[in-house]
Amino acid sequence: MEFAAVVPFLMLALALVWQVLLLGITSMYASHGAAEAARQAAVTPDDLERIDAEARRRVQSPWNGEDVLTVAVVERDGARYAQVTMAMPVFLPGTDGPWDITAESQVVTEVEPMGVTP
């Protein structure tokens, strides 16, 4: 009788642990994708398609889908940053939730962008 009363709470606890694990994996992939995007943006600053492709290549499926992962290069305070935003899955990878995880990595410029004049 006590076991039947405890099982729903154990399942809820297991579901919460699983969701926290998904949060951690999504954060890890977002920061890894941002680092790879920043690395590519340092070499090819004007080729956003190549930057996006490199970030997606380093992230596992289903986290690298078109509707899950977005890549942008933003300028703030005189520096450029590669920004990766990923949709946080709810309970199963590949399902979109209402939350987004964003990670940034600073671009260490090796080649000046074509539109920038010193």
C-alpha cells in the first residue's frame, strides 16, 4: 500500500532529474556550438552560412535542427560575439519547449570583416 502511494512521487522526481539532465545537455551543446561558431567567424567573418554550418556540424541531432538551433554574430561594446540559441526540449529531445538556452563566445578577429574600416 505504501509503495503504491510513493510510486507517483518517485516518477515525478525521476522526470525532474531527467529534465535537469536535458537542460545541462542543451547548455553544453549551445556553448560548444557558440565556441565553434566564434572560431569559424574569426577566419571567415563575412560568411554567415559557413559559420552556421560549422556550429551545426558540431552539435548532435536533434539539437542541430533548423527549428531548434539559431546562430548569429552580434556586436556589443566594440567586440563581436557568436551567439547560439537553442530551444530547450521538454522531456524528450526533439520536442520544443517554451524556453531557450543562449550561449555566447567572443570572436577573436584574425581577418577583418569586409564592411569594417579601421
